[in-house]
Amino acid sequence: MKAYAKQPLDSDGTGGFLREVMEKIPPLFTIILLSLSVLSGCGGRMGARTLKMTVAAPEDSVWGVAADTFAQLMEENTDGHWRVEISYASSEESRAQSLERLLDGKTDVDLRAVSEWQSAEPALSVLSLPWLFTNYQDVDRRLFNGPGGETICRLIRAVGPEPLALAENGFRQITNDRRPISAPADFRWLTIRVPGEGPEASLFAAFGAEPVSMSWDETFPALRDGDVLGQQNTLDAIRAAKIDCVQRYLTVWNSSYDPVCLSVSAALWEKLDAEEQETFRAAAQEACAAEISASRARDAEILAGFRAGGVQVTVLTETQIRNFRVAAEPLYDAWRERNGEESLAALGYSG
């Protein structure tokens, strides 16, 4: 613009006409026009900015591996064009608020358990069915490298945000303060905390236990005071909440698998060009892969720490898990009756 402003007027008077028009335009509007022309010259790419990212977990969670790696890759791969500011939302209230901010476009990037999307997309509750996946090899084959992951992302995308990659919360394990659990009959007369009505509550009821619905924030004091006798969650969540300090028995039974989703708000995603979208997705996929590796390595460390602290750990054999699975078959029958086979088939489940 400066070069043109210093040139003499053309002999045909065109330059003079342009100058007269520009002099009549208010200065502020001129600035806006110049700004738009700069953006147009850059192909519409957004200016450098800091992304607000929420991690719906405690700060010392293994999920931090995904968040930190994503932030590092975004800054490195874009020469600082995109920076990421990470905040953690560990309480249920703060997680609910952060979800609302994501859907409203006030948060740019989000990392949370897929189970937290069930209220918005009930079809995702299929992941709560017990022993849908048998082990990590089964998870990798059907979820991360098969149709299951695509199905989960499609369902989350329908709610609003753009899912970039899946990470891992892990398999849920059972703890209690009365006895070792190795067979369905061991649940009789136990009160077990559950997050709400659903497959998990039905599972424990089928085994003769009494499911008690309460928030995760209330669980530790309830276990400490004996209001409930047991609960189930992933090993990292049990460690972070110090559940091992108030429970004497833990059974590794891999009852249900909980994936995590790294997503971007629809408001931000729609503003990105194709190249930027690919940059976001590539960074997310690499970050989630790093988190999965860290999560599985940490499982062994957590179990060793529990044992050292006096927790009696029981690892079920395949035969013992099969006995539980057979006893839980009525839950699958009820699911099929209500929802059909589509959700199960989409996750590669064949019974």
C-alpha cells in the first residue's frame, strides 16, 4: 500500500479519482478494509493465537501426557503460530462446566472420557457393557485400528465438536473392603458405588450386590466411612483419588474399557483451513498415541505400588473372567432388545 501511495497520479486521472474516494472514507473503515485485504492475501489463515484446552481429569493424571504432547507439537510444528494453554477440571462440577464451554465455543480443545458424552449421545452407553473388550490387544484391533474408533468419533461429531483422536482411560477394575473377588458369588451383600443407573448398576445387581449411585467426588469419603464397601474405576483414577488408602482388596477383571477423546470445538474447527485442520489432527493423533503407551506402562507401576501399600491384588484368569461374562449375558440381551445390534456390530462385537 505504501508503494502505491507514493506514486504520481496517472495521466488519465484514475489515480486522482481513487485518492478522492479514499479521502472520503472514514479512517476506521479504511483500517478495516486494509485488514481484510491482508487476510485475503494470506489465504484466510487465522492469526497467531493461544488455544484454550481443558483436560477433564486431575493434573497428575496420565492424560497430561496427551495434553502436554499436543501443546508441544502444535507450537513446534507451526513455529509458534499456535500455542496451547492447558487447564485441568478434576471435579464433576468443573468437568460439566468445561463441557458446556466446549459446546459454546468458549473452549477450543478438550480431552475427556468418552463416557462423559453419553448424556448427549445415548448410543455411546454401549461402551458400558461389561467385557465388550477382552484385553488391550482386542481394544487395539477393534477400536484404535478398526471400525469401533470411527463409530465413536462419528457419534461425538454429531453432538458438535470435531473428534481428532482417541486416547485411553483404561480398563475398569473393582475394589472393596470386605473380601477378595474372584467369582460372581463374592459380590453378595456388598454395597458398590456406581455413577448412575445403567449397565454398571445392572451388572452388580445381577451378581447379588447393592449398587449405590453417587458422584465420584463423594466416593472416597463414602468408602472411608463405610457408607459403601466397594467401587470400580481405572487404575489411574483409583490411584489419583487415593482409593487404595481405604480399600483392602482389588481385582483386575477388565470389566469395561473407557476411551478418551481429544476434540476441537466446532466454532474453531470451522474457521481453520484444510492445512490447519490436518496440523491439528496429526498433532492430536501423535499425542494420543503417546498417552496410550504411557497409560499401559503406568498400570504395572500402579499395581506394584498398591501391593507395596498393603492392597491384596487378585488378577483373574481367562476362565474366571469367562464365568463373569456368562453371568452378565442378560445385560446384552436387554441391550439388544432396546437398541438392536447396530451399536454392537459397529464396535466389532460378535458375542
